[in-house]
Amino acid sequence: MKGEPVEDAEVRAEIRSVVTDVLDRGGASWEACADAGLLGLAASDRHGGEGLGLGELGVVLRELGRRSVDLPVWETLVCGLLTLEADGTPEQADRFVPDVVAGKLLLAPALNEPGNALPLAPATTLRDGRVTGRKTDVTLLEGSTLLLVSTDGGVAVVDPAGEGVTAVPSFSSRSVPRGDGTLPPTLATTGYVFDGAPALEVLPSAGPALRRRAIAGLLLLGDGLVSGALDLTAGYIRERVQFGRRLAEFQAVAVQIADVFVVARLAALAAESAAWRVGEGLPADDDLAVGSAWFTHRAPAALQTCHHLHGGMGVDETYPLHRYFSRVKDVARLLGGTAATLAQVPVQERDGKNLELTEAQRAFKDEVRAYFSTLVSDEDKQEMMTDRHGPAYHRNIKQMGDDGWMGVGWPVEYGGKGLGGIEQQIFANEASRADVHLPSVTLQTVGPTLQAFGTDKQKEMFLGKILAGDVHFAIGYSEADAGTDLASLRCSAKKDPATGDWIVNGQKLWTTGGHAADYIWLAVRTDPDAPKHQGISVLIVDTKDPGYSWTPIVTCDGSHHVNATYFNDVRVPADMLVGEENAGWRLITTQLNHERVMLGPAGRLEGLRDDVVAWAAGRTAPDGTPVLEVPWVRDVLARVTVSFRVNELLNWEVAGGTADAKAAVADASASKVFASDEVQSLGLALEEIVTAYGDPADPETATLLHFLDATTKRNLVLTFGGGVNEVQRELIAMFGLGLPKVPR
């Protein structure tokens, strides 16, 4: 990943400090911003500025949003000053920028047109230096103001008080009259009709860049608004008491605030990715569309949840939450709303999607994709539809081991490639995209835990064989009365006083691969008198022991991959205890954190989308419309792209390992919750495309329908496997927002 340079991070931290001082203690006025030097951040040194860019202004936008402070930073600095400096001539910049830096001149973009937000091809015309057309949603600023009007001939600088300009009414949620008929103290919006209005200056090629900056700036501002509303709501439910408990201690409340956290987290990542691309002059349109579609669809609903959690307090006009809601709605409207933004989202991968990765990582991604495209034969795929751990599975895993692909992210000292977390996530994503069944439990959970807690003998005995594809583990955690409440497990292990071996008795349920594994990674109770989260140990059980047995559980997808497993006086050597006796809970939670990330690869959604797109290509609806051009079909595919892309950005964040411990837990749980929920709902929507326009008598259609049906049923486990999503949301609330634990 291309991380933020240290010097950039330091600059942004300093800007954040200055902004905080101005907003919290300096009166939050435009004059205070000018006095603090904030208006010159993006101005060139020729104009007395710092020569910084969109990334640094993004810090200001986010902090404004977090406090719901209405200052024209987006209008004047992001859309105005940056455009003049980057796309205007030196003479044009000299004419306007100094007054902007001094706080004497305000700039407002006039981009939206009736029925067409942020148009790629404006209907407003520029002929002989005069502007004709109509614009909506223009911020009405107090003071000396000029407009930057997008036209078919570039960006025109127009005086709103000049000839040929008429102000007309426009709507804004934040400027709706209050109960007493007065307007709230906020920036209002207006519309303008231009009838041959003279252009003071024309920037002929500035239109596309201005549009990109405007969208990126709105996403950054929107990120701040959602984060601010989230913080406000978390603070409220942390203190508000009902029925003798703080609201945050009710699971239903923790679940809802966690969902807002996920929306906010993904909005932040999408905004950051899009703004980075715009600021660096890289292809940005796809990420801008994804970020816009995510925000317009999810952010207003997240604010409604915040209001719900506040109850009556949230709708009180004197309480600030409604200001966040109004401004979020306004940002969503300025972006164009869900339908318009989805129309801009690509439904197939395009060049430049992963520029956030290094060149070497992108090359690795291409190499892995090519490898997986030929690894599994059609015959093996068919077998693994019903036998997930049979001969075909083992044959393919062994081939991966022989080809050296099993230890991508493992340290070199343990036989891996040592490429790091991002490469390991790329590997997992591409495997999911190609529906290659990895030994995930063995490779991504047991292996890393052994590396951290295993003895030298255990490492030597297992790690090399795992990488060779010769050893397979199953996880023995769940029991009939200990699923989500794993600490209630009763499967026991007692020491044989004569040998020191452990004697295991009990049973486990839903043991994935337990019929084909070489070893069971088994959680057992070794001290029945200790508190339930203590007295648990982890043992490595050899499935060849005569006391081990299993019975199959065939799941609703028609396949056998889980089992009930039984342990009847199973003997486990003393040196197959992992970690310390009675300290297994730490190992279990470590392993589950790995598993949560494993259950959230973005590639799963991408692969399903690509399968449906490949099937639909060249097919037509009954009326002759190409299936890929049917509006509702395209919307579904675009929604999948949006969810896949933000999921991918979160994957990179988790895999990069740069967050502190608490944030890492929250992000891992967020990744699992989001990916599992989305693949279930969107999997049904993708299946509906094929059922709507496919003929089941067609072999290609029948094969895809069978695969999609089995996949949607197989994916049912994702919302409770690896930790039920309700508990994951509790972890998000605790570790992501610092809220109290939900009592049991």
C-alpha cells in the first residue's frame, strides 16, 4: 500500500490542531480562518500561501463536518481557489487569489442544473464570452462573491450581481424555515438564470477537474458530518439511562450504533481514496462514483438511525443532531442522489482500479488471478459443489503447495514468502473471486496462531507441512450448548497422572472439515472450577486416534463439509498443548480475529458480479434490450461494485496492520459484518437477474443458476460463523466507539 509520507501526516496533524483551535475557541468565523492562515493553505507561495492541496483542505472539511460548522471552505477554497491555482492562467490567479487569501473575496461553484447534478456535459452555454443557462443548488454567500459557472466552453467566472444574472429560488434542507418563520443561522442556497451574462474570466479546460474536486470535497465534508453525528450519538447513549441501564448496554442499541460505525468507516475510506486520486492527478472517476453512491445511499439512513437512538432529544431544534441530518441530505442532493450516482459506477473492472497498491502488489494481484484462473478443472469444480473436502479439494491444495502458493503472507523463517498482510489479503480475495476453496482454517488461522504461541516442536511439526498442502486442520469450538457463547463449552480434558497426556471426552458440533482433517484444533475445559472464560485450553488432536469419530451434517446447499465430532477417551500427548494450560481463551480470540478477516474478502462479491456480467453479455431481454442495459439490472451490478470496492478498501486497511489494537478489532469485526451481510443480500439480487432473463433449459444458464443457488445457501453461514454478527457489532461498539460492554 502507498502509505501517507511522514511529513504529510505531520503537516495534516498541524492543520488539524489549528482548525480545532479556530473552530472550538476562535469563534468559527471566516475572519478567524483568515487570521489563522487557513485560507492560504492551497494558495501558491506567490500568493502568500502554503502551496498545499486537496488532501490538506480535506482535513479542514472533515473538522468542519464533525462540528457541523457552516463555513464556505468547500465552495471558496476547494472549488474556487484550487481551480484558479491549478487550471487558471497566472494572470487569472493573480486577479482573484490574493483577495481570497485575505478573506475579502468568496467564490461559489455553480455546477448543478435542473435534473442534472454535476453534469459531465453542462447544458449551460458560453458564446462570445457570455453565459446562458440555469444553475441550481448554488451556495448564497454573504460578502463579495463571484461564481464559477460550468459551461460547455469551460468554467466562467461571473458576477452574480452583474447584468444578465437573475437569482431564483432553490431548495436546501439546512435552510428550511424554523417554527417561528425565521431561517436558521446557516448558509442558504439559491439558483441562477444566466441570460447572456458576461464572463469576467474563462478557464477553458477547468470543467472536468473542477467537477472532480467538487465531488471529492463533498465526500470529505460528508465523511466529517457522519463521523460527527456518530460521535454525538455515541456520547448520548453512553450517558443516557433507561430501565436502570445505560442505553449503550442494550444489545439492540449496540447493534444499531455499530451499523452507523460501519457506514461512517467505509464513507471515510471511500472519501480518502477518491480525494487522494484527485489530488495526485490519477484516474479518479470510478472511485468518485463509488464514494458518491455509497454516501447518497447509506449516509442519510445512518443519520436516521442516530435520530432514532436519541429519541425525542434528537428532533429538538435546540439540539444539534438535526443540523447534521440536514447537511447530510444536502450533500447527498448535491452529489445527485442514489440513482444518478449509481449510473456512474462501473459494472466491470477497469484499468487503474487498484492504484492505491504499489506496482509490485498490482503485479502480484495479476499473477495470482492468472494462477487461480487455471488451477481448478471443471470436473473438480463440479465435485467440490457437493464434497468440499474430498479428493478434488485435496488434489488442488497439494498442487498449490507444490507451486509454492500456500505461504504468501507467512514469514520467511516459517517457510513463507514473507510478502506481508496486503499480499495475503490479495491472495484471499482472488481465491474468493475464483471460488477456489482454500484451507483457510489451516492457513490463515491455525498457522498464524502457532507462529505466535506454538512450541518449537509444534512449529517444526506442522508449519512446513501446512505450506506443502500435506496437513489439514479443523476447528473444534462449537458445541450443542456453546455456539455464540463459546466460553460455556463443556468438552473436557483431564491429565493422565501416569503419562501427563490429556484424555479428552465430549463432542463438538458444526466441525467444518472434521471428516477429512488430519488434526482438530480443539478447545477444551481443563479446569471445571475456574470462571468460564478461564480454565480453557487448546489441544492439537490427531484424528487417527481410535476415540475420535464423526457423523456428517449435509447442509442446505447439498454439500457435506460440516460434522458432529465425538471424543471418547481421546489421548493427546502433553506436548500438543498450545500455549499455557488454562490460557486458551487468548488463543481462541486471536484465532477468531484472523477468521473474521478471512470471512470478509471483497473478492467474493467481485467474483459473483463478474460471473453474472459474463453470462449476461450478449443476451437480451424479451423486448430486445441488452440485459446489461436494463436499468434495474445495471443498478444491481453497480450496487455490487460499490459494496465490493468499499469492502476492498477496508480489507486493505485491516491487512495493512497500521491501526492500534482497539481499532484493529473494530475494523476486523466491521469487515466480517459488512461482507457477510452484503454477500447475502446482493447474492440474492444477482441470482434474480439470471432467473429473470435466463432459460433454465440452456446448459450455461442452468449451470450458473445451480452455482448461484448453492452459493447463496452456503453463504448463510457467514453471518454467524466466526462469531455471530450481533456480537461482532457489540465488539465494534466497544472497541470502535469506546462504549460499555453489553451485560449478559
